[in-house]
Amino acid sequence: MPGKSSLPEKIEEQEQFRQTRLEPLLEEAQRQERLVFFVDAAHFVHRAYLGFLWCLRRIFIPSPSGRQRFNVLGALNAVTKEVTSITNHTYINSHSMCLLLAKLALLDPVIPISVILDNARYQKCQLVTDFAEIVDIELVYLPSYSPHLNLIERLWRFVRKECLYSKYYSDFHSFKGAIQQCIDQCNTEHKAKLTSLLSLKFQSFQKVNLLTV
């Protein structure tokens, strides 16, 4: 994490990015002059996800082994809330990122595409930056320590709450299917729930009082 002395500078950097880069891109997207996607990966492990449980005696809850995981590299459309994704059961890497960019390029828009993403090594390597240039997609990297500026982070929290917490899936197929269905229904079945959650308003820490511990 950033040191105490650098925290105000980090907050200022985030605010400057939000005002000068992120918000202008989103304004273009709302005018249908540009497609803007928020990109991030989520790694869903097939295990127990408990919510809150109150009981007067001890009970035993079945739990999978946690040895399988469903990886989703998603691109959330800032306006329509549709999700384009690449999934696998192994790991997400630079090749996964290139496949996602290729899927976005195949949308064949007549307007520019910008992708908002963090500084993960597999997303910022030469292979990805070169491929993005080939398919004419702009990569816009967030300032460090800025998950609150990546809209898709809110979607991943929603997916976990909606279909994983306090639920048991006896097999990996049903576990994976529940997650995929939830993601596929973002702008249909879950649209009402996600309208406010995925609004284009971002938390600001600029006016937060920082206390020395």
C-alpha cells in the first residue's frame, strides 16, 4: 500500500484522472460517440460462501473442496451494462486479454472504443499494448490503488452476493452455470437491481479527513 506521506498525492492523482480522463470518456459514451468498457478479472473458487447464520446449536454445512475455480475476464459496457467476457478454469493471462480485445473489436462499431483497466502485469505487457493498437482499441490505465474507479468491481460484488453467498452448489457445473447466468442477465433480469449500483458516479476521497494512527 502507498505510504502515509504519499496518500494525499495518490488521492489527487485519482481525482485528476477522474475529472480529466474518465468523465470526458463517459460523456462521449453517453452521447454514443464512443464505446467505453470497464475491464477486470474475477476468480470464483468453488467453495462455501457464507452470509450470516444464527442458530442455537452447531450445524454442519456442506462445502466443496475449493480446488476448482471459474475465471472471468469481463468488459462491462459503461452505458448498456452488457458484459463481454472470456472465461476459463485455469488462469487469466495476456493471451486472455488479447482474446477479450478481439471480441470487443468484432463488435464492429463505427465509433472509437476505449477500455478502462488497472495496471495488472498481464494487462500492461507489450503483447497486449501491441494487439490493442492493431485492433484500434484505446487502453486507459487507472491510477494505482483505484478500484473504486473501475465500475466492473461493483458488478463482481453483486455477482457474489446474488448467486454465491449462503448458497451451496454440489458440483462445479452448476456453480459455474449460476455465475455465468447472473453475468449474462446483467442488462435484462438484473437490470433494475443494477441501475443504481452501476451508475456512473464514483466515490471521491478528496474531502475525507485522514487521521494519523
